[in-house]
Amino acid sequence: MAAPKKKIAVMTSGGDSPGMNAVVRAVVRMAIHMGCDAYCVYEGYEGLVQGGDLIKRMQWNDVRGWLSEGGTLIGTARCMAFYERPGRLVAAKNMILHGIDALIICGGDGSLTGADKFRAEWPSLLEELVANGQLTKEQIGPYQHLNIVGLVGSIDNDLSGTDATIGCYSALARICEMVDYIEATASSHSRAFVIEVMGRHCGWLALMAGVATGADFVFIPERPRDRDWKADMSTVVRRHRELGKRKTIVIVAEGARDKDGTKITPEEIKDLLADKSEGGLALDTRITTLGHVQRGGTAVSYDRTLGTLQGVEAVRAVLEATPETETCFIAINENKIVRKPLMKAVAETKELSKAVDAKDFEKAMGLRDTEFADQYRSYLTTTNVLVEDNKLPQEQRMRIGFINVGAPAGGMNAAVRAAVAYCTSRGHEPIAIHNGFAGFARHHGDKPVGAVRPFNWLEVDGWASKGGSEIGTNRELPSESGMELIANLIEQYRFDALFLIGGFEAFHSISQLRKARDEFPSLCIPMALLPATISNNVPGTEYSLGSDTCLNELVNYCDKIKQSASATRRRVFVIETQGGRSGYIATLSGLGVGASAVYTPEEGISLEMLNADVNHLKHVFQHDKGQSRAGRLILVNEKASKVYHAKLIADIIREEAHDRFESRESIPGHVQQGGVPSPMDRCRAVRLAIKCIQRLETFGKNSPNHIKKDHESTFVIGIKGSEVAYTPMVELEENDTDWPNRRPKAAYWLDMRSTVDILGGRPEYPKPG
Ligand code: ATP
């Protein structure tokens, strides 16, 4: 006889956070896909304690369209009863009565602490239930071990051990949107604004918002100023005003405190900024408390993807667990989804709060992840541009040429701004080369004006949230501009290093420059590439600046398109995405919107695939009893096939549908480059740009011969798995680059295609070729 089906339940608990619905959808569908029964526990632990209808069996279609909904559709609650053993006893009984074998909980550290307590007590709860006659030995027989997996859903990003919690980037997006709005009015009236954001014990939101928006000053609980914060803030704000800034933005976390542990309130900050006494700043100052808008709205692309991938991983973890397996939660480190021991993370989180309370701020920062500490340093260097003690000795200072190559991508300007601020703080000379190599080459000789010029701090300081490329970008390669000319210009301008920001063209450019070193000694200088392209196709990194902005645009676009079908219901949209010969954005946006199919250049499109997908759609519409009022989406990359373009695919579907449903193509085009860059792109731009310049510094002004021999001196910075890596160009050129297809040979995200298929219910089909 076949073993009984496993019953897996999912629950959301604590404060709601965007992306929780993605988790529930992923767990329900993955569980069903794996042959299990899926359940939802409504209203958090309250649902377990009350039982009955609050523990509900879910079917595949019950979670349709959930990716684009905000909050949590299965409800959440603070449950006092679950804090006490009697509450947990009833919860255990209800779980057994419903036959639940495993519980996946998405919530904050409180919810996960409760979960672990429940798991630890489980055997004794069962004993008690039998002893007091509420359940029989036979009833508890199959449930000797409670199988629990945690997912961290919280807007604060306050759990140790994971770089991001599900929901934190959506909250950050809301905050940055609000700060961007406030900046416009602040600048108009030359005002100061004190903006209070959430975070009682964790300053992640405040810090990242400060980095992303280029705020003048930030207050976080983990790291008060060593000196008097009032003097520090006044100095920084005064310097920025003296340099000509018309606005002052101060971001303060709810839990901000000074070095003695005393709370810092927005009112105190305002009083200081508005102080009209002699020597005071006398700024017209307002306070804005953002409050619940920060929880709000639909999840950004990243949270949908994170919730989905972690939900799938949680189901796998549940199914692989044995009674000996330690209870885990699903974390993400840089770009890698990993299982980690739950209790260690909860204990470290508690330790961190205690360290803040005990004013042990070194320890508190040490318990935050590397990215947090990095960003704190980035923030310090980008706001204190005039600090003298950070400067390098004269002989180590460099003239660094900045150049953007390729199409614009979100975060390019934030990267330039941060690198300029860092260079200034170290005494380097950052120089803008306008309009890529083409611009560099065109304005040489007797009309050098404009093409190459030093940056102006004030001008650059306003670029943190700007889209596009302020210094101008161009696709032309150095070979097309004339390698000899470029080499001569580099010599003429006495550059000690080059900092390139761009996509595959930038990669190709730096490769050409490196290879031409034998011929042109002026090219024997260190060169860094920070990948920035919506296509995310640069070898040496799993993430390029701009790709997150692009995914948000695509996901928003698809949500709207889907909704537009609500009147007709029976419509399939075939959406053509950009991405060159990389299917990254098609696949990731497919995950974020729940596409019925994704077509990528890596895989190609065959008639069999189209046939299988058309048959699948026929089946879906035949069985759609009108539960959902939204259309279905197919995402097709612009270069997935030479023949089957979006329009042709839509025509084929329409023809085959025989009026049972409709099909339309839709091409978002350049909208995909995005308007305002996403906070993730902005923050990563700051962090990675500063790291690039720091790396360039290590080569200093070594001799051309030394530089030429040192393979590391031309490199790509990137995120690889759980690390930030600097990979030498020579290695990437030879081993990792698929030159004809202009993409890396191996792409980490290829496996995600199968997740899109599984969760979209797509059938297996014959692979092309
Ligand atoms: P957020 O990050 O939004 O605060 P959270 O999960 O930390 O989320 P809490 O209110 O702390 O939110 O916890 C949610 C629920 O988890 C509580 O209402 C309670 O039912 C349960 N819970 C929290 N801590 C414990 C605990 N120590 N023991 C048992 N149950 C707990």
C-alpha cells in the first residue's frame, strides 16, 4: 500500500510583509507538485489554537494571482495564547486532528522563536494530550516529531544569518519613493526634513534608505556616533550647505540612540537643525513619520522571487528532513539560498538586541551581516567627503578616469556618485569621461573641452536616485574609436586607473584594452569593471546594476496587463522582454508574475514546445470556472528564436484557440530600462563602486611592467554565490565567456526556469534540438 500523503501546512505570522503571498503560493503549489496535500493555517498561531476552519486544505487554483497581492491573504495575528503552554497544547491537538505532518512558518524572530519552542516541547505536549485523554496513543502514533521550517518574513530585515528578509526590499522601496518625493519639496524651499522610519532594534531600513537616497545623516540603533552626535550632525550638515546643497535629509530609525543608550527623537534632531541661536543651523525643518506606508503595497520583484524560491526550498527541506535533522530556516547570503539552523539565528538576533541595550555597539555591528557593515562604511565615506584624516599620502593618490559604456542601466549614477565621494575622501582625482569611448575619442586634440573634466561634488551629490547615465554612455568599443587614439588620450590625461561601468560592451572594451597593453604602455594601468546592464549578461557576476530596476518595471507592467484582461478573462498575453541573448530578465520576471511559460535564448523555441503550451492553455481555459479574473502571461525574450517572435506566437495561440480564448502580443520596449532606479540597484551600486576604487588603490601607481604582468589588475567586480568577488579579466575571457552569444557560459539562474514551470503548472515538453 502506498504511504499516506504528507500534509504540509503553511502559515504567516507576526507583522505582515510583502512577499508573504508569494511564499504561500509557492509552498501550496510545490507541495501539491511533490504529491503532498497542502494546507493553510489562517490568522497565524491563532489559527492553530482555534483550529476548525482556520486550518484549510488548499487546491492549486486557490492561490492563483496571489503574487501581485500585498499583505498576507491568509491573515496574520498576534496570538497571546501561543506564548503559554496551554495554548500550544491545543495547537498541537489541532494539528494532529487535521493530520498535519509539517509546518512552514513565515514570520519574524518572535514567530520563529515560538515555532522552535513548539517543536522542542512537541514530545511532552503529545504525552500530556494522551495523559489527559484528549488524544489516544494511536492518534499521536504517526506524529512523533514535529517537522518545522522557518521563512523570514519581516520588513525590518532584523534576523541574523540572512542578508534579506522577505519584504524588506519592498519596504525600502516605499521609503525611498517617499524620500524622493520629499527631496523635491525640500530642495524647492531649501528645507530640512527629519524622516522617521521603522526599526526598533534594527537600522537596516534607515541605513539603506540613507545610502540609496544620499541622505545627509542617518541614525541607527546598532551604531551611535562615538562622539557627540549633535556636533557631528551639525558639522556634516553645515559642510553640505556650505558646498551649496539646498536640501537636508536626515533619516532616523525608531530605535535610534546615542552612545549612552539614550533614545534620539526626531524632535531633538529637528530642534538642532532649526536652532536659530548664534552658531545654530537655523534651517526651516519638518518632521515626517512614514508609519504604515512602509509595510505597504504589492511586493517588489525581489521579494516575490525571494518568497517563491525560499517557499520552494522550504518544501524540499520539509521532505528531506529526518527526526535527527536540526530545525532550519531558509536564508539568503548575497545571492545564494541556503538552509541554516533556526535557533542559532534567533539566539544571535536576541543577542544583538541585548548588545544594543547594553551599549556594546561593536558587538551589535559584528552580529549584523557583512553587507550591513559594508553599507555603514559606504554611508560614512559618501557623506563625510571633506574628512581629512581619511586621505592617502600624496604619492598614493590617483587620477581615475570614469567611463560608462553600453546602454543606460539603473544605478550607474549612484555608482559614479559613491565612487566620486570615496575618491574625494581619499584624495584621488576622479575625472569624468563623457559619452563612452566614442565621446572620449571625438573631443580630443584641439577641442578637449567637455569630454573629459573633473567632477563637481555638488552636481554629483544629487545623482543618487537618478536614472540613465549623467556622464553619458555609448556602445562604441575602443577598437572602433581607434585603439591608438584611446591609448594616447589615456596618456595625455595622465590617468593612473580606469573605472568602467556598463554591460557586455564594457566587458568587451576592458578586454580589448587589456589585450592592447603589449602595444601601448599607457594602457598598463589598473582597470575595474562594475557590471551594469538590465540583461545581466556580464561574465564574472550573477548580478548587474539595473537588472533589479528592470525586473520591477517588467513585473509592474505585467501586473497591469494581466489586470486589463479582467473584463474578458480569457486572454493570453505574449510579452516580449529585452535581455539580448540572455533569458535572465524573462525568467526572473516570469517567477515574479507567475508566467504560464517563459521562452529564453538559452533554450530556444521549438514547434513541440509551442504545441504543448497551446494544449496546456486549452486545458487551463477549459477547466477555468471563472475563479480568476486575470489573464495569463507568456514571456518571450527578444532573441529566443529567429522565427517565433511574440506576435507570431500570439497569432498561433489565437488561431489554435478557435475563439475559446484570445491572445495578444505586447512589447514594453525601453520602459524596461526603468525610470528611477530601485533601492537595491542604488545601494549595491554604492557598495560595489567603493569596493572597485578600493581595489584599484591596491595597485597604486605600480610600474607599467608590474601592472601588465599582474593579471588581477584588470578585473570585474561581481556577486558570485554568497561572495563579492573580483575576477581577473584574463580568466573570464578564456574560461567563462560565450563570446558569440554575448553572455557567460554558465548562468546560475537557469534552474529557476523549472521553478517557473512547476509553479505555473506547465507540462513537461520535448526539449528543442
Ligand atoms: P515582526 O518582525 O513583525 O515583529 P514577529 O514574528 O517577530 O514579527 P511577534 O509579534 O513577536 O512578531 O510574534 C508573532 C507571534 O508569534 C506572537 O503573537 C506569538 O503568538 C508567537 N510568539 C512570539 N514569540 C513567542 C515566544 N517566545 N513563545 C511562543 N510564541 C511566541
